[in-house]
Amino acid sequence: MQRIVIKVGSHVISEEKKLSLERIKNLVEFLAKLMEKYEVILVTSAAISAGHTKLDIDRKNLVNKQVLAAIGQPYLISVYNEFLAHYNKIGGQILLTGKDFDSIKATKHAKNAIDTMINLGILPIINENDATAIEEIVFGDNDSLSAYATHFFDANLLVILSDIDGFYDKNPSEFKDAKRLNKVDKILDSWLDMPIKTGSEHGTGGIITKLKAAKFLLENNKKMLLASGFNLNVAKTFLLENKQIGGTLFENF
Ligand code: ADP
């Protein structure tokens, strides 16, 4: 079975100081379907937003973000598990930092755990360990972590479910005439120099970290699909029917 990583951004599963239970429910329904066809690993953001539903402290302050993530992470996992139970499935939490991938030993231990979970029909749910991984908390939102997970845990496709439905030739929130690129086989340096704007206060990654994730995967001969997490049709059709009807597919041709 082909192994895939699905990454979901904070903005997709949270809104206005609360988790979007409707979107998490739809996502889990999709994941349960995917688990029949693929070996699936989920990378999820939104621990901080989940924490904010329980404790109203200023989320701009770094240490407060760590506290919110500490409160929110177990809550987030419990919400996933509540919905997974409808499909007789369970999810297991794996907390990593980018640095874990610098260590062959740590990567191997994590991979062993993930391989075994997959063999047991469990959904591995990865998130950044926000108590130690300060860099990703400030900027990154799991885009690079999900690219590393795809490569080092032997998946060949990363699907990023974002608040944007693909990569555009210019920022679509600023330019009405921006065009979505359907397929991309090379990340241009000029794209990486684009001014950074994120979709909302929930998302921290912006498009640059997604392009860097795609660049890393292309260099390692892997694929990445960037598609909307609000409407899962593009991701569904791509993964379940093998047809690309939208999004941006980063692939070496
Ligand atoms: P997520 O929360 O899903 O990780 P972000 O909000 O951090 O996503 O990043 C995606 C946002 O980046 C988009 O909503 C859009 O506003 C912005 N963006 C800037 N330039 C581009 C571009 N060329 N193509 C697509 N999105 C862009």
C-alpha cells in the first residue's frame, strides 16, 4: 500500500477561538476512507487554537503560546479520537521537532513506532512538540515538519490541506487576477523571495514554508499536493479517483 502524509493547517480546523468541529468531522470521515486505500499519517496543527478555547490568554506572547499548546494538544487529540471512534479507529500522538530528523537514531525510533501503528490500523497523528520547538511555533506551522515526515517515514506524497486552494502566480488575497498553477516541477528562487503574508492570525506558515516543503520533496523525488482544507473535493478526487481537478501538484515530470 502506498504511504501518504496529510497535513492540515490551523486555520482549516479552528476559527475565532474555537475548533471547527464540523471541519474536523469531515476531515476524519475522509481520513477513515483513505485508510482503506493508503497507509495514512496525519500531521495536524491547531494545538494553540485548541488551547485558546480553554484558556483566554494573549496568544501573541511566545511562552503563552507554549502553554496554550500544552493545554490544546491533548484536547485536539481527544477530538480526533472522538470522531475516529465512529469508524472504529484510534489515533496515536507522536510529538516531534525538526531536530529529531537530524538524528538517525531518533528518526528510526519514530519510524518504528509509526510503522507499527500503521500495521495495527492506528492513525499516527504528528504534531510539533511546541514546548521545545520554538522556531516552528513562531513561523512554520508544521509545513517543514510534514515534508520531513513524508521523506523520512517513507511516504511518497504529502497533501497539504490549507486555507488556500493552491499556489498562485501572485498573492491571491492581494491580486484579483492571480492565477492558480496546476502543476509545478521547479520552485523558482523568486517565489521564495515573495513578501510573506499569511491567510489569518491562526496560520503562521504562509505560502513560503509550503514552497520550501515542496522544494525539499521535489529534491527527494517525492510529490506534494496543495489543496483546500475547507472543501475537500480536490483532495478526495485526487486520492480516491486519481484525478486532479484543482489544487497545485508539485511533481518532477
Ligand atoms: P495554513 O494556515 O493553511 O498553513 P497560511 O494561511 O499560513 O496557510 O498560508 C496560506 C496563505 O498564504 C494564503 O491564504 C494566502 O493568503 C497567502 N499567499 C501569499 N502568496 C500566495 C500565493 N502566491 N499563492 C497562494 N497563497 C498565497
